[in-house]
Amino acid sequence: MEEKKLFLKPNVVIEPLIDQWYAWSHLVSPATCAMNVVDRHLAIIDSYIMAPDIHAEAVKNPKMKGGPFMDLGGGRLEDVRELQRKTLEGQKDLIELAKAVKELDRLLAAEAKGFGLEEMYPKVPSILKGYVELHYDRANNGGFRFFESLLYQSKYYNKKSQSIALWITENDQRPFCLSTPRLEEPGVLHLNIPFDHKFIDELAKMKRSPQTLSYIRSFIEISGADQELFTSFFTQEEPPKYESYHGDKVRMRYFGHACILIETRETTILVDPLISYYGYHSDVEHFSDADLPDVIDYVLITHNHQDHILFETLLPLRHKIKNIIVPRTNSGKLEDPDLRLMFNSIGFNNVIAMDEMQTINFEDVEISALPFTGEHSDLNILTKSCYYVRVGEFKLIFLADSRIVESRLYDHIHQAVGDVDVLFLGMECDGAPLSWLYGPLMTKKLPRDQDGSRRLAGSDCAKGMALVDIFNPKEVYVYAMGQEPWLEFISSIKYTDESNPIVQSNLLVKQCQSQGRVAERLFGEKELLYSRNLENEHVDLLS
């Protein structure tokens, strides 16, 4: 086997971890990582150690899915205690950083009363000195911003916390990843390497380009005890060959959730990559990475939520991606980390940060970043963009999880881009409360009624139809609903026919169809072909 050329099996998961927790963007940026270590990870660990049986019962209740409960069946207490010990010891710097952030917030609340702030700098916690700038907002409330790029150069960005777990999946079922750490298990190989390690790229290439075991081992040390497990991840069986699109139309493929691939014979654009696996039985037909091109010209990231930035998908695709587009921010706000810095830190060196209404042109393609309102719990977060894509005369608009709060904004956008041919809209219109995602970043706990009123919610039927009326699309597709089974571990969503997002999206689809528009709520996979010109030829290949 040593010198035979082998492929990586199609259902091998390259799972990124930080301190044995599933890695997502808030665990990479140093300041948000610090707050999550203290007020998410350690809080859940403490709770589990105190009452493991309560956690075991809670995860059985569908209404509690996605809550702060470890899915370990009430067992493995010694392993959890060991994780607690390792976190307290290994993350001392981040724990102190989180304490300092809370201390600075309290200081500003008590003493920033509208007078000059220069005299307050000596009172800034010592570990924050040189990393923050104090300021007032226009209502005279004191605040601060990080020099985030300096944090990435400091001890608070610790690549040694990063690792990957390699394992073979046989189904789409996993525990909710924000609440359950990855403990040692049979069949799982943990490799202590950072996310920018070349091994990840070379391993991912082996899904299509075979290499010898000796070649791939040259990038990483595998212990003798793990050699057999490591070898089990490879096969001599050749994967299905990807057939590039060579037609004269625009091909659109839906991969699940908010992931859309746009292909012409010259260009490929992938929106919010989140790709499932193949090589095992699934109840839902779906595309996988076998259906992705060898080169992806542009990846578009709409916003900084864990179901739209999935490192498990993005890291193995890194070697294929020529450019990755993210919404621009350099606000330095704790709740709004800079995505360009984050992606650069994990090995993506081709990141383009776009401002609202900024446009990139190439070939006969135009990509514009558009304003995005809603779904961020009324926090002043700038790292969010919708995207307008024009190929020839064919126009698409990806509205992600937008929730229309002021229709005049979209009137102004429409004046710039005009009517579109196809509109994609997320309609998870209930949404979790602010604390579900941003809770660890809030140094002052919100009252329950305020927390419940500020939700991570997309559009309902009325708000969605308002967007349809403005952009006048010929086709409307509801997406980003988190319905696919391979999404449950990251979204915690499980709908019934009576769930409000399903009821609301059904209403929208019905109303659009009554107006003569093509409309559908996407699920699993779909493939469509469109003409580049205004003939609007539409061919539905997969439903």
C-alpha cells in the first residue's frame, strides 16, 4: 500500500477544532474567542459536571435542541473534567483577556460621562493597553474598539489551540456542535496542526488526485499506533469524474441551505459554501464536493454566522479557491470581527473585502455587494452583505437572511440594479434570541423580554413579498432554511409542517405562483439552466 497511489475516501470528514470544540469564526478572532471560552465553553462544562443527567434529558427534547447542553448521555465525566483542566491551564491568557474586556466595560459605564477620555487610559486594564482605543458614540456613551490586527500578532491568537479530527461519516447525524466538544473516540484521528497547514490542502487534493501514503505522510507525523487508522481513510477506488460545464448558458446548482454554485463555461461562483458528503446512504438526494469544479473563481460570503462560514467545507476547498469575497469592516468592535483578518489568519491569502454597493467586473460578470438588514439582533454589525450577480444580461440577487425593516432601502438598491431574473431569500422568520449566538459577547446580561424581542430572524411572508414586489423577479427561491439533515448539527433546526417558517414560506411560494412567477422552497438539490440573454430560457433539470 505504501507506494500505491490512493484517493481520500469521499466520506472522510476533516473536522476543524479549537480546544476540542467545533471551530467557527468567533473562535478564530482572538477577542470573540476569549469571550466564548469563558461564557460558552467553560460555562457548559461547569454545568455538565454539576448536573450531567439534566443535560442528558435536555438533548432528548426537540424544543431544547440547540441549547447549552452537552450531548454525551450524562457520561464521560472524567473526560469533561480533563477538558476543563486543559482549558483553564491552556487558555489562561484568553480567560484573562475576557475578564479585562468585562472590566473595561464596567469602567466606561461608571466613569465615561462625556468628559475627555484621555485621562482614563491609565485605568485601562494592563493587558488591554495598546490594543484598544476609547471613544464616545454620538449619544455620549463610552465605548472602545480593538486594534484587531495587533491581537492577531499577540499571544491572544494561539495557533496551538487549533487542530483537526479525521473520521469517516456514515450518516448525517451529529450532536449540536456549539454545545458538545469533540472528545477522544475510536475511529477519530486528532492531529495537532493549525488551520493554515499545507497538509490540509494536500489531503483534500487526494479526493481527486491520488497520491502515495508516503507522500501525504511527509507533511505530518502519524504515530505508530495511529498508522492503521490513518491508512483506513484512503482507497484505490477512483471517484466519479467531475464534468465541467461547457455550455453557453448559466448553470445554477443548489447544494443545500444557502450554498449556490453559479457556472458558465468561463466562470464559477460559489455562495456561502456548505457541502455535504457522499459515499454513504442518505434519505435526501444531494450534490457533494464531487459536483464542484476544480477551480472556483469566486466564493461569496454573506455574513459571519456559523451556518454561512463553515470551515469544515472551506478548508478542504482552499486549494481550489482563487478569490474569496467578504463584507468589509474594520470597526474593531468585539461583536463585529474582521472577516478578512480572520480568513488571512487561517491560510486564505486571496481575500477581497467589499463595501456596500461596491462592484467587481470580469468577463461578462458583475458582482455587487448590497446592504443587508435584519437577522443580527439589532447589533451594529457591518460584516454582512447581500450580493447581486449579473452574467451577461441575466441577473440574480442573493438576499441571504435579510429581513426588510425599511422598504425604502430596497427601493434605493432597486434604482441601482433594476429588476432581477432570480431572487433567493431566507425565511427562517422566527430565529433564536440574541443570547443564543451573541450571549458570550454581552458583558451585561439582557432582560429576558429584551433578549426575546431581538432575534436572529429572516423574512416572513409579508416582508418577503415586499422584496418580491420591489425587485420583480421572474423566479423566487426560498433557501437558507437549515432543513437538510446534514445542517442539523450546525443549525439545530428541525421543522414540522406547522412550524411558522414553513407556513410563511409556503404562503410566499403560493402568492408568487399566483402572480405567474416560478417559485419554490429549495431542499436537498436542484439544477437549473438559464440563458445569458433576455430570452430568459429556463430549464429545470433537477427537482
